[in-house]
Amino acid sequence: MAATVRRQRLRRLACWALMTVLLADLLALSDTLAVMSVDLGSESMKVAIVKPGVPMEIVLNKESRRKTPVTVTLKENERFFGDSAASMAIKNPKATLRYFQHLLGKQENNPHVALYKARFPEHELGFDPQRQTVYFQISPQLQFSPEEVLSMLLNYSRSLAEDFAEQPIKDAVITVPAFFNQAERRAVLQAARMAGLKVLQLINDNTATALSYGVFRRKDINSTAQNIMFYDMGSGSTVCTIVTYQTVKTKDAGIQPQLQIRGVGFDRTLGGLEMELRLREHLARLFNEQRKGQRAKDVRENPRAMAKLLREANRLKTVLSANADHMAQIEGLMDDVDFKAKVTRAEFEELCADLFERVPGPVQQALQSAEMKLDEIEQVILVGGATRVPKVQEVLLKAVGKEELGKNINADEAAAMGAVYQAAALSKAFKVKPFVVRDAVIYPILVEFTREVEEETGVRSLKHNKRVLFSRMGPYPQRKVITFNRYSHDFNFHINYGDLGFLGPEDLRVFGSQNLTTVKLKGVGESFKKYPDYESKGIKAHFNLDESGVLSLDRVESVFETLVEDSPEEESTLTKLGNTISSLFGGGSTPDTKENGTDTVQEEEEGPAEGSKDEPGEQAELKEEAEAPAEDTSSPPPPEAKGAAAPEGEKAAEKDGGDKPEAQKPSEKGEAGSEGAPPAPEEEKKQKPARKQRMVEEIGVELVVLDLPDLPEDQLARSAQKLQDLTLRDLQKQEREKAANSLEAFIFETQDKLYQPEYQEVSTEEQREDISGKLSATSTWLEDEGFGATTAMLKEKLAELRKLCHGLFFRVEERKKWPERLSALDNLLNHSSMFLKGARLIPEMDQIFTEVEMTTLEKIINETWAWKNTTVAEQAKLPTTEKPVLLSKDIEAKMAALDREVQYLLNKAKFAKPRPRPRDKNGTRAEAPLNASTSDQSEKVIPPPGQTEDTKPIPEPEKETAGPEAADSEPLELGGPAAESEQKEHPEQPTGQKRTLKNDEL
């Protein structure tokens, strides 16, 4: 009995646990019904969303454009974004920030910071001594870091997406350049965190473009590898990517298409912006030459004039892509002097000759990193706005040696569409067709540590060791574990970039610090003291390069093992609860399943760190790396699996296998046997008396960031609060402007209505003068004092005017509604009367309505007729300037009551079953011929000769068993062969009965 009670209790607990999980999933889905992607370019951004019923759509901004400038204008009391900010660049160039992404993750001594100052001298950059970075000094009161400016723009992009989707959005995938290093990626994540966005992934823009290309050509991908090169020249940089498409067999989804990044080459400063700056300099020189003898100032010293020239240079570059020459002209460039000059395409190409020579560079870098030749590339596809320059296409075509360049992809929106597809795949709210994405590590990462070694002479010395953690062009997301097995006390190790020899000297300077983090471990010695009788299996450091390409140290553990005797123990309540929940899903852990799951973990999680083969002298120290797959079950799925599932699988595996004995690991067969698999027949009788028990002790970690310190939590919270305050101020300003516009519009519209005939008909001269006077007074107040009025004051003024004009507007609206409402009421009354008349004509034998129902309907019809006639007559006697007694809402109420009663009777007739008809003496039912209408049959039944209408029908014989089914099926045989055969079978029937059939047939 007690065991039964315990089992029932476990089942109840399991059900509650399952309901809790399902409820949590539903709550999570309710908040993520729409996701967005932001393709963050240097000059412009594209926002796309996915929501139920709207698959992968580009968001239109407030100007109904699909592309929004990445521009922010920051003033004392207001902010502008997108096209509004771009138009402010000429009026207030110092407060208008553009191309600020080039400063993300950069310290003050970075060459890109100096380049930004040279390109945009109107901006004042301050120095942050704590992080060694720069910030924008708009005014003494306005200071914003590049991360804060980017956060404002991300928040603006989310507002556009929410307005388009008509629902809140918090999940996003953001594109970043493939060459972004760890510091730059962390800066973008911090900006998204300030904006309150949950970043599902930072996806490289070249990967997003390749994904978009593959998704729309899924049917063309097969088991044969296809190598495609994407050449993306945008406004700020150029990236060349080699992608391999082919189908692969995945564990969960079977055979699915896959894209793998094979090679990447880039140029950080080659793009459309540099071409525009060359054109701007050329136009400035021409303008100075035109005013050379007038002792005028240099146009380069005027920020507004230079902003105008940059805008004209952008337009000129676009026009020269399709024309041989064009006339550049700017009205009032400086000192009210107009500028006009002719620029040819040849001059433009000569200005940018050195830039065009750098076009093949990224192609060669991509081929070298992929270890491929141009002959293996099937197609070269152009991406990015700057590839529309004819000279770029000419030089690139010559460099790749192809017949033509591919232009079969949307050069502007491909990255946004690929990113939003990935967002839908990572979201729990959508199910998309799997497309395996294997991105590549651009910059290798290694671990460096120093330890003491004892030489043959007995002298101890320090030896520096390096282990490659993530190799160049290796796939990610990925997790790695490195084991330090010769340390029994606290020690430090370093995480740095690997060999960056593929970067040039200038690129290395722009890259920044090559040292990432110093890791200081605390508690190693205490862990050894805690388990003195256990054998140490080393200090294991778990690294994770996530879907965003950001490296993190998940945890560091000290692992110990010992042999313990097996003692059968009763299962704990939690174990029973877990088994019960598993049984609810019909699952169970079979030996095959356990082995397969462990094998998957082995292959991915703790593979030996790459590079260990190059140093044979260290094999003894890092021997646990070879055993690593057996010592930890925390691993993401294989690279073919979807990247978003890796962290969840890792956490689940860690929780299941972190603190319990691991005797069932397949790789420990040689020492403790594989207890996860069924024992061999000859070993069944020999049970081993001892098994391995594993103990894991968490080690304290202190991280010292060396490349670029992240914002402290308190400063991050202050920045987020500052941005929220600015957003709230903008919303309040918009609300006030909306209230002022509503008040002004109401005044003008009402003043116009007072002179319209329909309003004059229902109002007196005195009423109109009173309203007109109040409107004029409010308009005067709005012009004189409205600038300083609050939102509440404006709304109060509007409410007063609406209350004053309510009676006038009400009378006009009612008169407009009367004809339509009265006509609808008359039609309903007529149809209801006809329905009632027809219902009363139904014979009593077939009647389905009761007398009470018909009487009730008749009463409602009569009352409605009477109310209508009386109210219309009363309204006709009232003056038009008085409040009407005939109201449209009353008409609608009367119609609703009448319609409700009619609908009730119609529904009753629809579902009513016909009554069975009486049969004659011989069991034959009198039927109507096929050509007789239903109404004729239902109106009257003709009796046979010699029989009056009052004569009762012949009762059915008791032995007759014709049921409702037979009664329902007989009408289908009227006038058919069955009726004829029935007459032939009964020739002895009386003449009267035969007469009944003939009369019925009539």
C-alpha cells in the first residue's frame, strides 16, 4: 500500500513538472512571436522581420524606404535618426554622427581613430582614460561613446520593426563584418544590451549573404560540392568569401543542405566611402580654384560646405556609374556662392586608381586561406553597393578570369534576408527548413602557459608552452577543453591570438592588442587537500566559441578519480521522478542510445587542442587531452547541427554528468569496463567489485581582459538608463507634438465645417457665432502661448472645444445615418413578416414552431412597426436644431432584437427532423411525385375519393418495422422502378388504395 502511494505521488510530481515545463515554453513563445534582423552597414542599414503570416519581409522606414541611413543627430533637446538625421548633416554637421562603427572596439592610439578624425574633422573626440577609448563630445553636457550611439540606432531599428510588425520585438540577429575581432564583437553585444535587445546571434555579413543565396536555391544543392565566391564591396570595407554548398547527412534532420565558409579575404578601408572622399576633395579643389582671386576662405574649413560636397560626391559617384560625365552643382555652397563643375568618369577613375589596384587583394587572400585555385570557383557573385562602379567590375573580372560576374542576388538586401532566416531558425516560435551553417574562425586563438621542468642535470627551469585552441578557418560554434595535469597549486595562463602573419603591417596596427585575457586560477591547492586519497586527472578549462564568434571561458574544474566498491542503493526520489517523466514521453535509456550519445560527445567536446602534435616533448603532460572525450559529456551537437542548439545541449550534459560517477564512459573500457553497454556472456558471472568514481571541484577564476576592457556593470547600467531617459523624452515630445497638431487640425476643420450647408441646417446663427468665437480664441492662444504649453494643457483645450461642438456634430452625424438605418429596418421588418406568414401556413402535421414562438415574433414585429412610425412622426415635428429623438443606436437595437428572434426560429428549422408520414393498410406510404415542389406538398394533402379531410389515416400494422432510416430513404425512390414493382406485386389492392397513389402522384 505504501509503495502504491509513493508511485502515485511520483506520478503527480512528474505531471506537475511536465506542466511547468510546457507553461514556461508557452510563456517564452508568447514573447517571441516576431523576430528581426539588422544588417548593420557602414552607410545604411536594412531591417527585416519574421512574424506569423509575414515570412521574411524588409521593414519600411517612416519615409517608406527599404534602406535607412546609419546616421544619428544628437542635440540638446531632441534626436534624429535615419533620413531625418541625414538631412540635418548639412545644418548641424558637428551633432550628426556617421560611420561611427569604425570606432567600435578601438583604443585611442588605433590608426582608424586617426583616420576618422582626418575624414570628419568637425567631430570632437574625447579620451576615456579608464578604457583607453574615445567618445563623441557634442557639447559640455552631451558625451556619448560609440557603443551608446550604436545602441540608439539599434533601438530605433527595433521601433521601426515593431511599428511594421504591430507587436513588440526583443529578439534579433545582427550582422557584423567578418573581420571583426573579439573586442569589436563584444562592443556590438554591449550596445545591443543597452538597447534591451536579446541578441540571438552576431552573424557575419558574408555568411548571411551566403545563407540567403543558398536558401532560395535549395533545390540546386546536391551531394556534389559547389564553390561560390562572393565579392562584397560596401561603403566602408571589402570582403571576399569562398563558400562551399553541398548536402550532408545530419543526425536529426537527415540529408540537408550545408554551406561552409572555406576562405575569407578582406580590406578594411576599401569601399565606396573612400571613393566619395576622393571626389569630395576634387570638388573642393575645383571650388577653391574658381574663387582663387577673391581672397576667399578655403572651403575645407567650412564643415557645412564640406557636408554639402560629400553629399554631392555620393550622388556624383552613382551617376557616373551609368554615364560618361556629369555636371556637379550645388546652390549656395559657401558665402551664397553657387558651385558648378563638370566631372567625367575618366577623372573619377584617375582619382581612385590606387583603390582599384587593391580590388584583387581580397580575392587572393580568400584563395590562400581556402587553399584553392581560381579554377575550382564555379561563379563569382557581386554583393554591396560599391560593386556597381564599372571600373571595380572590370578589374575584378580580369582578376578572377571568368567570362562574367554573377549579379543574380539582391546586392543590398541579401545579408538582411539571410540574417532574418537565421533568426527564425534560432527562435522557438518558428519552424524553418534546416540549413546547416558552418562559419569559419578568421583569427586563430591559442592558450599559453609556463611551467617548471626538471632537466637531466637536476636544474629546474621554466618552459613556455603554446596550444592552439581554435585554428584559422576552423568551424564554429565549437567548444574545447584543455587539461593542465602537472599543477597542484594556483597558477595563471594566457589566452592570445595565434599566428596573424596573413595580416599586413598596417592591418596588424588596426587589429589592436594580440593578447586577449590572462586567467588567474584560485583554489587549485585547496581542491587537492580536499581529496587527498583521490587520483588527480588534471585541471580542465572549458572554452566556448559561441555562435556570435565570441570566446568565453565557461568554467575551470579540478577532476579527481578513485575506485570504490559497488553497493546497491535504493534510487533517490529525484531519480525516480526523472524516470517517471521520461516514461511519460515514451522514452527510455537503452544501451545503444547511451553509447551513441556518448560517442557524439566524444567527437566534439574534448578533442585534443590543435597544435599539440607539433611538440612531441609535451605529450606526457597533455596526455589527458587524448582521453578528454571520455572525461566530459558536455558537448554541443556536431557542426552539422544547428548552432543554436549547442549551448543548450552543453548545459544539459553538464548538469547530468557533472557530479555523478562516470563508470559508464565507453573510453574507459580498459580500466573500469563499459558498464553502459550490456556485458559479454562470458563476463556475466564475473561482476567487478570496484568502479571508478569521479569528483569535480569548481576552481575560482579571475579574468584580466587585455585587448579592450568591457564596460563595468555600473557604467553599463548608467548608459542604459541614460538612453532610456532620452527615449522617454522623445516619446513625450512626440506626444506633445501630436496633441498640438490635433488641436490645430480640429480648429481649422471646425471653422470650415461651420460654413457647410449640412452644418448650417442643424444650427442657429447664435450657436455658430459662439463656436466660431471660441475657436478663434483658442487659435490665438496656440500661436502666442502654445509653444510653452504642456501636453496636458493642449489636450484640455481640445477636450473643451470638442465638448462645445459635440451637439452640432451629433445632429449632423445622426441625419447622415438615418436613410441607411431606416431602410435596413424596413427590409428586416418586411422579411420577418413574410417569414411569419410562411410559418403559419405550415400544416399542423409538419409544424415545427410552437404557437408561443410565432406569437412572440408577431409581437416583436408589431412593436417595432409601431415604434418606428411613432418615432419618425415625433422627429418630423422637432426643429432641426434640437436634439433628435430618432437615434441610430435605437434603430440598431430594435433591429438586433428582431433579428435575434428570427435567427432563433431559422436555426430551429434548420436542425429540425421531419415527422414520419402515416402509411396505408398495405404499408405503402403516400408519396408525392418527383416533379412536385416542396411547398405544394407541405401546403395540403389531397385525400382519396370517398375520404374526407377529417378522416384519420390508416394506422400502421404492428409488424411493420419501417424506421426513420426507411422513411428518410423512401423519397429517393419516388416515381422510380421500385414504385412500379410495388404496384405489380399487389394486384389485389382495393381500387380506393390505388386511387390514393394516383391522387398523390398528381
